Amino acid sequence: MPQLNPAPWLAILIFSWLVFLTILPPKTIGHSFPNEPTPLSSKTPKTNPWNWLWY
């Protein structure tokens, strides 16, 4: 049964993982996202209480 011979498939498996772990991560990390989060200011806005009558 030739499908049980691990010689070609083991080399293909190792080479494919080598490609996935060395070439693809820098390419995917290199992309920048258009909506980068901006830091919020530490100054809290002044809020005014409502003067509605609730009764």
C-alpha cells in the first residue's frame, strides 16, 4: 500500500509548516488597519444635571 509510505508526505508537511510559520506571519502582521484606536483624553467632561420634575 503506497499511501502508507511517509517519505513524500512528511516532507510536504514539514515544508508547508515551514512556509506557514516563516513567510506568512510577517506578511499578515505588516498590514495596517485603517481605523487605529486613538487614546482617550484623561480630562472628564463636565456634566450638568437635568432639572426636570419627575413627579
